[in-house]
Amino acid sequence: MNAASILLLAFAMSTDAFAAAVGKGSALIKPRWSEALRTGAIFGVIEALTPIVGWALGYAASDYVKAWDHWIAFTLLMVLGGRMLLGALKASDEEEMSKPARHGFWLLVATGFATSIDAMAVGVGLAFLDVSIATVAITIGLATFLMVTLGVMVGRLLGHIAGRWAEALGGVLLMGIGAVILYEHLSAIWVPG
């Protein structure tokens, strides 16, 4: 997995958190930078930790599935990407939230964890690839921090519609990364050398 793929993966993983952050920002009365940074930090830390947990689980099983590793990564990314894309397309335009002055810590943790389940599944897939999980986890965490911080600040202006489109784009990017992983593996098999 090259640097561009890691960066794309990081931003794809952060789009569902961005979508949630846009919703959180639109649910607040005049969100401030301090609230946006706090939300970004909470989401970023959680999003960085979950692929490590998934990677550890996948790594423990890697000896049993080495022959199928590329197919597992491909399938996981396609399913997760498809789920994100369908979720974005099915979201209701009439969802409304009451507007608090500030979101509670545990609510943000719960939301951050809910949006990071896919990162854990991606971590499982990464256990079968030759990739530094620390680099990927840090990149995902930083991308999520950036996307969530910005998402909170633009949430009031753009509402949940932008969040839906960001989630759809993230789903398409995940499916594309899965296709690239499979292509790289299959082309390495077919290229003499």
C-alpha cells in the first residue's frame, strides 16, 4: 500500500465522521472553534485506535488466510464502502435534532465510536497486507481530526445534506481502494519477473 492509498484510505475513513460532525455542528447554536477542536480530537483518537484493534485481530488470524488476504481486504472495503454509499443515499432529509449549546463528552465518544466501526473492519483487512498499521492509524486519526473539526464549523452553514454527500464520496473511495488492492495483487501474479 503506497502513501497515496494510505492518504485516500484515511480521508475515506474520516468521511462518515465528517458527516456526523456536520450534523453535530448544525445541531449546535453557533459552534465555536474550541468545540470543533474538542470534537475533532475525540473522534480522531477513537478513529486512530479502532484500526489498530482490528489489525491485531486480523494479524492473529493471518497465518490461516494468507492465500486469501487480498480478497478479504477487497471484500471488506467493498462492503463497507457500499454500506456508506447506501446509507448516504437513504438518509432522510427531514431528520432534525434539537439544538444544544454544547455536546456532552460521552455523546461524542459514542458517536465517534459508532463512526469508527468501519475503521476497525479496515484494520482487519490491513493485517493481511504489508503496511505499517501505526502509519495508517496515525494518518486516519489526523485526517479524522481535520475533517471533524471542519465539519463542526461548516455544519451550521451546510446542514446534513453536505454530510450525506461526503459519506457517499467516502464509500466510493473505499470501494476504489479495495479495487486497487485487488488489482495490485492480481497484476503482480500475472506480470512475469
